[in-house]
Amino acid sequence: MDPEEYLDDEEESRGVDRAVAFVGGCLVLGLAILGVGGAVFMGGLFREEVPEPEQEVQTPRIAMPAQVGETPVAPPVPPPNAAPRYRPGPHVETVGVLPSGISTLRRMSSSHRGGHTLNNPWIVAGAELRPGNPPQSSGAGGPSIRLGAREDTSQALMVIPGSPAGINIVASRGQGADGDVQGLLLQFVGYNGYFFLPAIVDSELGQIRVAGVDEALLQFGIDSPTRPDGTPVPEGEEMNAMVRIASVDVNNRISAFVTRQLRVLPVGTGDVEVTVSMSEATDLDLYVVEPTGTIVYYGHTRSGTGGHLDLDANAGCSGNMGVNNEHIYWPRGRAPGGTYQVRVANYRSCIQGRQVDYRVTVRNCGETAVFSGNFVGDGAGGNCNYDPGNDRTSCQQVVSFDVTPCGASGSP
């Protein structure tokens, strides 16, 4: 499906007046104490400086369970705070910043024991990619899993390459004293290997808890739109996929698998990309103000510098329903240097005014930053061509960020 068709539907229905990083851990080399006549010599202490989190996470982390005959692997280090060049708005939280982009997640999650890398374009935040097929269900007495109440299984979940997507799940313990859920198993059907995600893990996109909560958000994505046979999907052509998910308890009992249909839509790529995703099908609109002051949004889909809104969703609660993503990008070599502003508008509620959560993903010269916010209410029906300040009802300032023109390699 051509993403331009989404724009045609959008503008027909609205009119022109509508608007980690896996940072290195601290390496401390040995401390030697030599005493001669009471003199003490301290051996060298080498430490790589990394930003400290504002607050230590109190929840104990667990190690990834080993397969038979293997040693458990420690979970990844928590992500650092957002880089200073990202300045979130007053009602927005920073989910995480990955200095080398979502590809960092791919490298960190694709190593399996033995030192090899599996050819799998899918990414699961905080998970380990293992070879082979996942174990089969153990039957009665084991843990259980189901999709969350917010999952609309009547349609496939839209996945935009390079942007994290989410599935709401509920994992419940198995019978007996050793029935606690230790993690999830995920398999993207047709692709090599499967993922193991611990029940509690500090991932590159924040702490993830998939058990012991009423409903957990399972975060995943695809680095590039690639079919199981390794061939790329052309821009504008959709790809259907499916993920199978099971829970495993500390007795290694496996639940039955639940499935979720996925719909991967390749969009334009470039040095700067901004994507908004919504937790439900409603009419939120994405705005990006480029350094020239030009605003790219549904009423002005292209700028002179190459900025382009190539995906729009849920126009007037009637057009492109269920896409639940909007995307703006600047092609390689075209994004001007300077400060960009991202805004999200609550144009019209298609869900009777109840809360809708959104995530904004910024890809900036190879770096990926993710921010989250929400709206409540019916929406204002206007545009967001102004600085909303502290407003949170109809238009929210998501983030301001700085761009240094990318080099030929696409890196800062």
C-alpha cells in the first residue's frame, strides 16, 4: 500500500485547515596495596564516565535464566538520562535514548550463547535472542498468558520500522510454590530463533515488568522491513507478520502461546525521522517545526527542505482507522541543522474522550530517542500551529531537540 494514499484520504476527510543507550558499564580494575615502611601504593583505577540515573531503581533485577548446562547472564545496565540536546515538554516523560539508534537494541539482543549472531531483524527490548525454536507448551498446571483488554485483535497491529511498538499482555503464575513467572518467550513466525524476556529487566527503554502486574507493555520493533527469507520490503509495500508469545515459570513450565497479527508498513527514511504511535485508534496529529520555522503536518505535508509527512492516521475518526501512527521525515542529506520542535494535537477523540497514550520516537542522525505522554477528553478540533506552553488538553509540546547535519554515514 502506498503511504501517499494515506495522505490523500487524510486531506479528503479534513480540509486544509486541519492540523542505552547501552552505555558501557564501569570497569574497575584491581586495587593493589603495597606497604613498605607504612607507605601505601594504590594501583590504577580506571573508570569510564557514564551519566548516573536520577534515582536508583529499587526493584531487584534478576538474571536471565540459563538454558540447560549454561551460566545465567546478567541483565543489561539501566539506560542513562536523556541527552541534554533533548528537552521534553512539561507533560512528557523520557522513555529512553539510544545513542546509536534502535540498531543498538538489535546488537544487544541478537547475541546468543556461543558468540554467534542470528539473522533476525526483529528486536525485543531487554530480551535475549536464542537459536532454534521455543519449547512447547507444558500443559495443565503451568503459567498462563493472554492479550490485554486494550488489544484490538480485529485488526493487525501496525509496526513502523525503526520505532518501538507495544503489545499489552497479562502473564499469570502457574500452580504450586514454584509457579512464579520468570519470563516470556517470543517467536516471530518464520524468522530465525526466538527471544527470552525476563519477568523484570532494566532494558534500554526503561524497566520492563511482564509479570506481577495487571497488564504489561511488551516493547518490540523491527530495525528494517525484511521478510523471513532476508529480502527487503520496498517502501510503501506492506508486510504481514505474526508473533507468538508464551510465559514460562520458575519450574520451566511453558504456557500455551497467544498470537498477535502484525502489519509492517515501510515509510520514508532519512537523517531525521519523527513517529507518533497511539495506544488506541483516535485522531491525534503530529507536528514538527523545523529550524526554518516551517511546520510540517497534515495541512502542510512538505517543506522546502524536504520535510515530508508520509503517513497519517484516523482522520476525523473515519479515514485510515487503525493505522495508529503518523510519520514525518527529512531525506538523507536534507535535514537542516538547528532546533526542531515536536508537538502532538488531540484533534478529535474517537474513543469517547477516555485516555489515549502516545509515544513519539525521534531518529536523529542514527540516534533514537523515545518520549511518552497522553491526552484525555474530546479534542479541540483545531490545529497546533502555535507554541502550546503548558497546555495539555488539545496540543502538547513533546520535545525540542538539536540536529547537527549528519555526515555521509548518517551519524552525528
